[in-house]
Amino acid sequence: MTGTLEYVLEKHIPLRLGDKLMGRHGNKGVVGRIEETDRMPRLPNDDRLPKEFRNRPVDIILNPHGVISRMNIGQLLETHLGWLAHAGGCKMADFMSDGCKAEEIGIPDVGVINHEKVRDGLAETGLDRQGRIRLVLPDGSCTKTPVVVGFEHIVRLKHIPELKSQARGKGGPRVGYDPKTGQAVHGRVRGGGQRVGEME
């Protein structure tokens, strides 16, 4: 009996600077800094917050310009609903508009979010009606303005610098360039990759 054997090798690569993360709404970015947990901002010890969230450090800080510049309202809504699901034990159906069914608006299996219900739910779980709260900084002071907090689904993309880093340096300045386009060729086998310290 002959056959082929297939193996799957897994390699754990910890998150590092330069790794690329993304959410479900077209929002993506590069890890610019990694801090110890005790140096991260944390939620205040406020009686209005659920017990499990008091003094809890945040996991990720996103650049707020990314949300505004892309008008990424879905990202904010997911953050708010994620907070309500974890903090209030709510379900998505709790925030759907009454009397509006998906088939009535021509969209299968999708409802319409009642934003007033979401705002009320945020206020009941210790945040303001926009899903914001002042975070406590490592030195004990608070942020000058309230910050949106919540839960969002974030994944790591395959753009891992450790696996992609390559340099080209031998054989003269034109080695590794495509003669038609003048751009660097791709692939290590062909000597491709960016030369260190040079932009194309």
C-alpha cells in the first residue's frame, strides 16, 4: 500500500512590534508598542461598574483617528454591544428595534439596532451614554477626557515581520530588480526583498 503522508507543523510566534491586527469592519493597524500589564490604563474602581471590570487593565489601545477617518460606526457599535454582552449579560436581540423584522426591510436574518436601547444599556452598566469612561493611568491620575471602552473581535494577520524579513545586499545595485518595472523582485529564491536602508 502506497500513499502520501501530510504533516501540519505549528509554530507559536508571540505578538511583536510590527505585527498587523484587524477587526471585522475594515479597521486594521500595526502594533506600535507593547507594555507590561501594570503600565496599561485601567478601568476605575467604580461601584457602578460590574465587579469583574473594576480595576481591570485594558488589553489594547487603538488610535482613535482610525475610527474617525474611516467613519467606522460598525466598529463602535460592536464595541458597545460587546461591552453590554460581557458587563450586562445582554443578548443582541435585547437591542433590536420593536416591530421591525428583517424580512420587512428586505434583509434576511438581520435586524435593526435600537440605538436608544444601546445607550440606556451602557448607562446602566457604568459608562456614559456614548460608551465612555475616564480611565486610571499608571501614575494614579485619570484621563483628561472619557475614553470609549468595550469588547471587539480582533485577529492577527499573516503579515508577521519575523517571517517576512529579508534583505538583499550582494552582487551590485541592480541585482534583484525586475528589468521591466525596475521594482524589486519578490521571493527569497530570486534574491528579492528590500535592501536595508533603501526605499524603492
